[in-house]
Amino acid sequence: MKSLDQMSGLLLLAFGVMILVKSIEYPFGNFQMPGAAVFPILAASLLIIISGAIVISSLLKAKGARGPSVSAPPSRKAFGRVVIGVGALLAYRYLLSFIGFAPACFLFILLLAKALGRYSWKTSLLFSVVTAVVCYYLFQIFLKIPTPGGIFGV
């Protein structure tokens, strides 16, 4: 393998195939009452398609370009963004049961939009409110999936 894209694409492709094979063991159900296999099969299929596209794209790039395909190592700034993202995920995980689903979702999206997306406060707040409301209605009202209420009961 000359390209990191090819290696990562093949690794993700193998991972997707393993998930797909394992998911077939679960009950599929029907369209009115989907079984446990539906989401893993859809996720694995999507992973296979995307990783296949990565491999094909990297092969096409390799034929057209003769230079090295490995980029420079990530900078400190990029590492800091990864730390912020992981910290936001951990905070979301622990705040979820304490303050509830909708407020935790709002704060998580606000942090990601402001810190990582570097959007204005107005855009970040608007996007966070819309995302939290849509997620609340999707899971609580439409799908009727119970979510943690927390201290706010939402």
C-alpha cells in the first residue's frame, strides 16, 4: 500500500464487512416493527460503500499523480481540536443523565459549533436550539424513545 487512504479504506471496508456478517445473525423484523439487525446492517452497508469509494478514489489518484501521497503530520492546533471534540463527547455523556437529553444536546452542539466550527454566537445558538428541538421531537414525539429527563425533565 502506497497510500494511507488505501490502507484506511481497506481497513474500514473489512470492518464494515465484519459488522455486516455479524448483523445478519440478529432478527430483521419487518417494516412495521424493525428488528435488532436493521440499524447495524444499514450502518455497515453505508460504511462499506463509503470505504469502497475511498479506496477507488485513492487508486485513481495514485494513477494520476507520481508524488508522495502521505501528508504532513497534524499540527498542535489539529490535536487541540480533537481534544475539544473528545472532551465535548465526554461532557455530553455525563451531562445527559444530569440535565436531560434536550439541554445536553443543546450544549454539545453549541460547543462544537462555537469551538470547532468557529461560527458566530448567533449562528451557533440558532443551530444548537434547532438541533436540540429537532432531536427532541424526533426521539420523544415521533419515535417515542424515552430519553433521560434530568433535572429539567426534558
